[in-house]
Amino acid sequence: MSRKLLLLAISALFFFSCFYPRSTSPQIDEKDLFKHLKHIASDELEGRRAGTRGAELASNYIANYFKKFGLKPAGDNGTYFQYFDFVSDVKMGDSNFVSFKTNSEEIKLNFKSDFIPLPFSESGKIKSDVIFAGYGITAPEQNYDDYEGIDARGKVVIVLKGTPDGYKAHSPFEKYLSIRYKVSNAQSKGAAGVILVDPFSEKFEKFTYDYSAGKAGIQVIEVKNSVIDKLFKACGYDFKLYDIVKKIYDSQKPNSFPIKKFKC
């Protein structure tokens, strides 16, 4: 996405001195300087994050003063700006598709009601076995590893949001809570993709760009817990997701397993 950036070759000192021509004001006036800084830092400019409306307003404000004081444009196409591409937002495509196969049936998920991709997911296609990998945590200092005893290489892993302590404040697992960590850990174990699920809520993560560098390196979707229960039932299991969550919480031990007769 193309955005404009005010030329930064001009130093801050030079920029602010531009507001005060030597012919009329040899000294920087504190009140005027405060006025400009107050505007640049105001709530109206919303933090001026690159690619946002606030950044656009701030850059236009400065460029207008450059023009007012007769500075010669040194940017692209006779402007005060340089243009370059960067990611400022993400949107879901319309072709997202997920289906699972058991020995007896194919289960197709409904886009946006049963599942959504995560904003930092890679694009592509996966056909593989599926394993349940608990909370997707490897915490040696806690003698806890959801990947112990299972082989995630080339497979899609179902990973729970949260930690074995739930969302307990000051949990020793707190540093493993982030989704980025869980996905990164799955990738380090060789997983081809991640199915994220919240065991306590049917609400999805907000589909917004998190401003983190780079994509996940693997495909990542979020699925509702009721869908996972349906999949377990289709595979012949007589338990639900909550039963596994409670078992992990009570024992503080992993409960990971390959899902039999099941592929995505």
C-alpha cells in the first residue's frame, strides 16, 4: 500500500526554524513553537502512526508550512513527499476455505461464521493430518511441553488460547500467552499450520494488523470451540474440548494427541 512520507533529510532544527524567517524573527518564539508542537502531538492526529489518517494530517500540516515559507520541494514529482510501499492494513480475501475429512464424511466450515484466518497468516493450501497440541507451549522451566510425545512435523496443530492456568494473573505461563508465540513455537516444531481455538468463547480475534514485522511463516486460522467439539464427535471421541481443558488445568500436565482418522 503506497503512502507518503515527509522528506526526512531536513533536520528537526532546520524544520522548526522554518517557521520563523530570520527577516522577521531571528529567534525561535517559544509560544509559536509550542503552538505547532501542540498541534502535532494533539489527539486529533491520533498518534501519527505510519499509514493512518493522523500521519497524513501531520505530514500535510508540515508540508503546508514548507510551502508557506518558500522551501523548494525536493520530493517525488515536485512535492515535499517521498513515496514508498509498506503494509498499513490487512483485509480478508473472499476465497478462504477449510474442510476436514474423516473416514466417513467431509466437514466443510463456513467462512466467517465457523472460522477466520489470522491477519499474519501465510496464504496457500495444506493437506495433512491433524494433532491436538494443547496450549502450544514449551516451557522447560515449568517442566511443561505440549509437544512432548507428539510429532508435529508437516501436520496441522490445534492450539488453545490461554495457558494451563487459564488466564490467572501472574501465572508462570504468562509469557507464553501471546498468539504470536504459540504460532512461532508450532512452526519451530515443524507444523504446517495452526488452528487456534478459544475454549471459553465463540468470539474471534479482531482482524486487525498488529504492526509486527513479517508474517507467521505458516498458515493460521481461528475456529470456534463448538466446531472443534463437532470434529471430535465425528472422529468418534466421547469428550468435548472443555473436558480436555479441565484435565490440563487440574493436572497441570499436557494432554496432546494425534486425532485419529482425521485430515484437513
